[in-house]
Amino acid sequence: MSKSKYIKKLREKVGHDLLLVPGVAAIIRDDDGKVLIQKNKQGKWNLPAGAIEPGEKPAQSIAREVFEETGLKVKPTAIVGVVGGAPEYRMTYDNGDSVESTTIVFHCDICGGELKPQDDETAVLKFVTVRDMPGLLTKLPKTMYSLKSTKPIFEWDETWIDELK
């Protein structure tokens, strides 16, 4: 993901220190139910995803990110889940920048555009079955890919209530 002007300005102030970043990701299916994934120039696979910009609504952000990365115009139709928290959602880039994302995962329907890499980060785009999906950068619970799921998924641990004092 290339840095936005906002993140670049923050990095000038905090250097490589950890930034908490609100993000979005898209589960986009073809007519056969396969999920769209993308391979970046470093050879890592992920869903179309990115950071929410200041003043941008999350649904607006996912439409922009998907178009910028894939050439597809999509409409978010449901929130599949919300994920975040270290260590699964924390990463350090090659340049030393550390980020942790809280990500809203949307189901999106394709409503236009042409599937082809649009930015300098995306090397390959393809639809795959969940069973054949390679390991993704964003480690989502497998239940998020279920066609049968009707409720948003989020991580919960009952011990968190006991820890409140």
C-alpha cells in the first residue's frame, strides 16, 4: 500500500513508531462464489484493502481502494466483520514503519469497471476458492468467507469482562 499524504505527514512526526490505522478490506465474489485476491509486487497475497483517509466514510473508502487496486467498481452490501489487535494485525514494512490496523471487512458486489491491476503495488489479481486460497497478509477468521454467515463476525473473549475493574 502506498502511503497517503496524511500518513506521510504523521511519519514525519513519529518516525517508524507504531501507528494505529483504521482500515477496510473487501470480500468480492465472482459468479462461481470464488473470492478476489491480489498479489503485491513483494509476492504477498491479500484481499483488496487499504486505509481510511481523513474525512472519508468506510464504505466510500472500500469503493475507492478496490477501484484503485483492481479497476473494479464495487458497492459494499454488508459488513462481514471487524478485526484488529496485535499480533495478527500488526506489521512492520521493509522501511521499518510499524502499523496496526482495525479493519472493517465488507462484502462487495461488482457493479462496473474492468479487472486489471491499476496501481504500482498490484502484480496479480485472481479469483480463488476459499479452499485454494494462499496465506493472506490479513489473517481473517475462515468463517468470514462463509456464504452462509448472516451476522458480522468479530473477535470476542469472555475473559475480557472479568478483566474490567
